[in-house]
Amino acid sequence: MRYLLLLLLASAAAAVQAQDLQEAPLRQYVTQAYMQKLAASVPELNAQQSAIERHTAQFRSYGSMDSVVLPVVFHLLPTKGEPITAEDVQAQMDRLNTDFFAPAHPYLQEEYQHPSPFLNLAGQIVGNQSDNQVYLSMADRKEGFAKQAANAQVRFCFPATDPNGLPTTGINLPQVGVQEWNMGPALKTTASGGQDGWDANGYINIWVARLPDSLSGFAQLPGGPAATDGIVIDDRLFARASGVGEYALGRTLCHLMGSYLNLYELWNDTRPCADDYVEDTPIHNGPNYKFPQYDYKHFSTCDGNPAEMTSNLMDNVPDSIQYLFTHGQAMRMQATVAEGGPRHKLRFTPLACAKGGGKGAQAIDERKYITEEQQVSNWSVRVSPNPVTSHFEINISTQAGATLSTDALQISIYNQTGGILWQQKTVAGQVPESQFVINSSAWSAGVYTVVCVWGKEIRQVRVVRD
């Protein structure tokens, strides 16, 4: 463990030293300004965000963490700068998956999450295990920030198909003119010379373009119009496979993805010391830009003068010294993609992950997705037992006298990364047999998805393997 941390420290130092080789504009997030402007033009936005907050509060009390994979499409608008390469896109995807799904993060290990007390011969507490651990910053130990680090259990993958059901790489190269774009919807619409986003219910749209030097990127928080939903990032702040530059590690997009998943930034542009609706993040009076990695002298000017969590991905220090989300932030993002959450439908898009998830994936075009709790009466799907162990049954029930599709019913089982584990198609024109027995003895623990496609309707059931 100590060796892993030393490697992380060495990597961070190398990234800081490399910043002299490639300078990007000082990072200025404008998500808050964008959302304020959007609220002025969309009167129902405030009410929608209030409803989302009610759902989030309820999930925080009764919800549970769940591993989820979300589809990402990159719209790479041309610029005069160094072009984004396929290697850069992969480096950015790797960074997203490292920061949002990080079981190997050192702070998630037992000795950091639950440090044991040290006792002397008289049984008195004289220290704790954390005194002997290696920390990435002094505040992580003294303020307990290491114990608050969490795995958000969110991963990202390229979709298997585009909105028309055609195979896609998840990288879109719009044939538009080279120009600089401002904070607004123009680059998100073909009519304005930009690029229309894909269906916001099925894809996370990310536009990579050249912005003015004062803008680094902005995200649309949940609740806004579907036509403009997504993330915009300056091409100079995108991850680079070379890793050269203080913003080249790809954490600008990680920050913006946090906003897209309903995290507020740790500071408030118009109301300093306002809360970010997360209990385990200290209040910041403003963003931090250039902050020494090992300094422990930076405190907020807000009430109580709390030490600011500069290592948090929702602050704004250089990439090499941002590396954690808290438990509260992880729960908030989970609420966003959970059943009833504003981005829950993203979970249903067939994926083409690195390990063969795209083969045989169903198009998502006009089909209607119906969860187990929302199934209509014509036909339904049940899995038993659930959670499963060595075997389980998929039961198809049809209503007597109901008008059913004459198409074949296709049943697919997807793993956590979108790969197909099992697939079967029934005879077209016949009512499918009622029961399918699945051998799950070789499956690893996790959450799997049974997807049944019959005509233009889809039934989806999550299966938990203990």
C-alpha cells in the first residue's frame, strides 16, 4: 500500500513539473453562470430542480449504492488548436472511470476508512493507525478527509448504437466551421452552426470545442431542457495521452461530469459560503486555483473557518492534486441515476465497452423502455430468485386475450460493463414459452441486467448476484 501511494505521489509531482511545457488558460468553470442564465429563460427549471432535490433527500435516507455504467458520446468540434486524437479520448475515458469508479484508490482501503486506535500498556489511546499511513496531503489526515473518500460506483462507456440504431464509436466529428464558441446553446444546435446533441435520455452529450480564454467549460445540471443537456469543455482542458500540462490529466471533465450528475461546486459565485447540499464537504468561500500539494494552511473565511477540501474534484486546483469524491457526493450522484432520478434512463442504453459489450446490442430508437415496477398488463417479466446464486428463472407472463406482437421475443443478459452473457430469440409469431432457466454459478458478484425486446417494447429487470 505504501508503495502504491509513493507511486501516486511521484506521478503527481511529474505532472506538476510538466506544466511548464504546455500552459492552458487558468481554469474558469462557468456552470453556475450558465445555470442562472438557463433559469431565466426556462421558468419551470426551479420547480423541476426542487423536485429533484426532494428525490435526492429521500434517496439519501432510504437508497443504496449500486454499480452503474453510463453511455458517453463526444462531439469533437474542429478548432485551430492541437486536434483531439483517439488516444486522447481513451485517456479521458480512463480518467473518468478512474475517478468515478475507484476501488483501488488508496483511501478506500480499510486502514484509511477505519483507522484503528493505538493503545499504550495502560490501555490509553495514544494515537491511531493513521499516524503511520502515507497521505497525499496533510489535511487528509488531520481533517479526516481520507476517511470521507468514496467510490461513486459510476462507470462510463461508449454506446453500441447511435439514436438511429446504427453502430457507433461514440466519437462524432461534426462537419462545421472552425470558430470560437461562447457560453450558450449555439454550439449545441445544427441550426446555429454547431452540432445537435443525441437523445439526452439515452446519451451523455459532451461537446469539445474552443471557448474564449475566460471559459473552461460548463455543464447542465439535471432538470433543464433536453435539447441543450450535456457538457461543454474547452479542447485545451481535455485529457491528453501525453499527460503534459497541469490540466492534461482529464479532471476538468471529471469536475463537469460531477455537475452533470447533480453535484454543486464547493463554492458559490453569487452567495459565498452557500451550502452544496452535501454534509461531508466543508464550505468554501471561493474556488482554489494554485494551491501547494502539502500545505495545510488554507482555511475558509466562512463561519468556523473550516479547512477547505482542495483535493475534492469539485474544487479547482490543478489536476494532479484533485483525487476524491466524498460519501455524501457519491450518494448524491447515485440518486441522480437511481430509479426515479432525473438521469435514470441512461442506464438502459446498450453499450460497447472495451470487453466486447457491443455485439448483438439492440437499437434503442423508438422502443419504449419499461422497468419491472412499470410493466403494462399485456406481458411482463419476472426473475426468481433475486438475488440469485447458482441458477435463476426468467418468467414471461402474457395476459389472456391481449394483443401481442408477432415479432420474435429476444432475451439478453448484460454484465456490468454492457457485455452480453446470454441471449436467446423465440420463434416469431408464437407466444414465447413461459420459463427460461439461467446458470449463473460462474458469475462474479454484482448487478446484471435482463433485457427483453418484443416488438417495440422492452422490459428490463436488474439481477443481483450475491
